[in-house]
Amino acid sequence: MRMGKVLGAAAGVAVLAGIGYWGAGYYMGQKVIRELDAALAQVPEGVKVTRGSASFSLATQTLHVENLVIAGANLRGEAAALDIQGLSMRALASGLRADDTTATEQDVVPVASHITLRDIKVSGEGVEETIALSEMDQIGFRPWALHQPGTPTLDQVKAAFAAVSDRLATAPQAPLLPSEMSGPFQILAQAMAVGLLVVDYGDITQTGISARLKVPVVGPTGAGASPGQVVAGYDRVVLKGFHAGVYGPMEMTGLTETLPQGVVKVAQSTWAGGDLRAPAHALLRGEPLSEAMFNGVSVGSFSINGLSGQGPNGQPLQLGSMTLDPIVVADGHIPAGGLTLQGLVIDTAGLGDPQTGALAKAMGLTKLTMGMALHYKWDVKGSAVTLERTSVKVDELGELTLDAHFHGTASNQDLTTLLQSAQLDQARLSYVDHTLVDRLLRFNASQQGKTVDAARDQVVATLQANGQVLAASPRGEALLKAVVALVRQPGTLTLDAKPAAPVPLVPFFTSAMPAPAVVIDTLGLDATTAP
């Protein structure tokens, strides 16, 4: 009998505990959903947010929302389901410490461990986009950003949003006035700065992305696309973290884009990330919009790999890679940068000029694999520019590389003035022959019915006869010998320009050209060859 009473009491306690747990879960769930609805209500005028059913699991601390819709005048976004896992009850109970004026920029309040959005659809005037799945990890909140001198209130942001929308609707092409930049546009910029600095998260992964965009038709319609429409899709996009205005690396794979002019595919594109803290901090300090606030912004290198497609004339398009160098803004300028293209394949049968196509065919070229590179350094205060690793190449023929240094006539010149007054300090031009010399000799021999060796001897004799004007200068004689050596044994020809005094480039090349020997001596030109 006693055992039965004990078991009965235990069962009662268990039932009461279960009821208590259910009640606590239900209470917390309702509180979380009320907080959700309150947050959704804080949107600018003209924007409406609705949702379907919502539930909260205390056991997994997961909020589930169905049919979330955000609709504005010209744009509508919806998601079939939203799941927020690992919600921080402590953070929610404290209102994410939004009123904590003692928080520092480094203080991060954990919000959730994982957010999932499924079946996202975005539509607007001329735009349709769908995302099958979007996930975000380790979401945090930085209350510091809400208590800075330049942090606008929610009412200010709503009013600025309405004013800017009206301005863009009534006069979309009119330039912005200084008064406008210090008004609603300033407030919206400050709101974006808050957005950059208040949210913190780990990885973002999106899969199954598709978009349609209406564009003016230029040229024939490509296969699979309606006139005036671009269709694009990504297999996967991954962003590796965002912390206090600093973006981590991003990778996008499996792009297919159908344009009115043709179809383009990209196997992979990458971005090394970027740092946008400088303008965000300036705006939250209350500084007005200006170019100076962008000093310190950095953008990591960007690359596209494995581009292929089909042009409007049906010709194939292929590019191995394109890379943009990282940049940093300093003193309102970008003091260093560069672009590299590799593996641009051109079918010689599709060359527009018939004569060029016929010459390529006669030289045994069915394709041209091209590349180019341009890299620069700009000393703004010293008004000097350095070109390095700048090149143009055709893998089947050869490569031309230029390194040069020149300066302007005064300090702190803008780039246009600097180039107009540029004086050459030194330069190196190198040509590496792959097969161009031999192909030209074979073509010349076939045209004249000679052997290749006979054609080579003829070219050497012509160079020596016509090059006597160079022999007036020892440097000119060395240049002639170097060119002859390249014809006899293709390899590398290098020209080094080291003038005794800086050479003004524009007057030197636009005025009456002096004798070749004078040009060579003025530039201090030395020529060398190597196998």
C-alpha cells in the first residue's frame, strides 16, 4: 500500500512537472511570437509584413514561421518557411541589450545559432528571383551601434525612406543636390552604417538561386531567353562570415546566365572579402557624407574562373580566368590595383577581318589563346606611377611585357594631369617568342617558294641593310644585333630604357621624331637577347 502511494505521488509530481514545462514552453513561445510580431511591425511606411502560423519549441529553442511576406510598393519578398534555431532566451529577455549604453563595439550578444529560409521568392518591376535554401550561422547583435551620435531613430529612418522614395519616383535622373545629401540620404546612409555594424554572423550559404531581369534588347535573342530578358542561376553561394563591417571571403559556383546576346557559364567566382568600417564609423560619429570617409575601405581580390559560352554569332566563348587585384582607398584615391586575364580563346575562323583570318590560317593557327595584365602603383603625393607585370600575350605566338616608372612635374597632381606631364625615369620592354618568328618565316617561305632557312637569311640581310641608320650609335648597333639574333634563334629580346635625364613622354612622341639613333641614345636604350 505504501509503495502504491509513493508511485502515485511520483506520478503526480511528474504530471505537474510536465504541465509546468508545457506551460513554461507555451508562455515562452507566446512571448517570442509577440516579440516577433512587434519586430515585424517596425517597418517603414508603405511596407507591409504578414506571416502564417508560428510556433516555438522550448526544447530546441526553435522558432518556426510559415509564409512570411514582406511587400512594398514595387517589391515583394516571401519565404515558405523560416526557422530560427538556438534562440538565446537570455538575450531576448534583455531585449538584446538594446538599451545598454555601456556596451563596446567588441561586445556581441548571441541571438541564434542557425537561421534557415526555404523557398524564397522576390519579385518587383522587371525582377524575379528565387532561392531554394538560405542558411546563416552564429547570428549575433552589437548594441554599441545603436548608441552613437550619428545613429538615427526608427522614425527618422521611416521618414527618410519615404522622402527618398518620392524623390527617386518624381525625378529619377536629376542629380542630387548638396542639401539632399545632408538630409534624408544622409539618414539612410547612417541607417546602412548601423546595419553594417550592429549585425554579426558566421557563414551564409544559399543554394538553388535563379533570377530573371528585364533589359533592353541589343542584338539577336539568345537561346532560352525571351527578348529583353536575362536569366541567371547559381548553384551555390557561400559567404564566410561578417563581423563589425568586415566581410569574409565569398565563393559562387555554377553560374549560368542567358542574355539576349548569348549564353554565359562560369564555373566559379571568388571574392576575398572587404572592410567597410571606415565610412560606417564616420557616419555613426555624425560626419556628413563625403569622399574622405571612404579612406581606409578595402576590397579584396575578385576572380572569375572557367568562363564559357556562346556569342550572338554562334561562336564559342572561353576565358580561363579574370582576376582583379585587391584595392585600398587612401587620400581619396586607389594607389594600387590591377587586372589579369588568362586563357581567352578565340577561334580564328570567326575573326571579323577576312584578311586576318586568312593570314592566321596560312600560319597554321586555328585558335588564339590570349592573355593580358595591367598592374600599377600610384604615389599620389609624389606624382609618380609605376607599371609592373603589364603584359599582352598569345600563347601560340609570344608575350610582350612592360615595366616602367614615370613621374609628373609637380606633387599631388591628379592622374590626368600627371599622365599629360609624365616624364619617363626608366622602363623595360621584353618580348618572349613562342612561335611567332618561325611561323612568319614559314609563311614568307611558302609565299616565295623558298626554304625556311633561305627566308631567314633574307630577313637577316634586309635588317642589316636597312638598319645601318642605327649604327650611328653604339646602342643602336647593339639593338640591331639583338634583333638579328632573335631572328636567327627565337628566344627573348629585352629593351632597357635608362635615360640620363627624365624624358617628357608627350612632347617626345608627338613632336617631329628625331633620327632613330637620337631616340635610342635619349632613352638610354640597351638591348639584350637570350635563348
